[in-house]
Amino acid sequence: MFITASAPTNTVLGAIHGLGQTSASMARAVGPALATSLFAVSKERNLLAGNAVYVVLIILGVALRWLGSQLPDEIRDRNE
């Protein structure tokens, strides 16, 4: 809904949705590899007794939670 509402006009709606889908696909492709690599480095180098991966993921989760809270409560309709 936020992606649809972000389009300035109906003519670019397809491009906006395509960009959103591309971004989501990239995150799904790269995310597991980065998480696995971070876990391996954390264990291999014994960072925070091998638990550095969890600290990084908790910080990332808190940051994304804050970012999500910045979204508006209601979506404006372009036609109004």
C-alpha cells in the first residue's frame, strides 16, 4: 500500500511496483548469504564469544522497527 501511494501519478505505477519487487528480490537473495557469512565470521574469530551475529541482528531489528514507526498512520489518496 505504501509503494502504491508513493507513486506521483498513475502512469509510473508499474515502474514503482517493479522497483519495489526488484528491491525485495535482492534482499531475499543477498540476506541469507550475508547472515550466514556474519555468523561464520562471528564464530571463526570468536567475536563476543561467537555471539556477535546476534548483537548485529538485534541492532538491525531495532533500527528497522524504528524506521517502520516513521511511516504515516494513514495513507493519503492521490485522487483527493
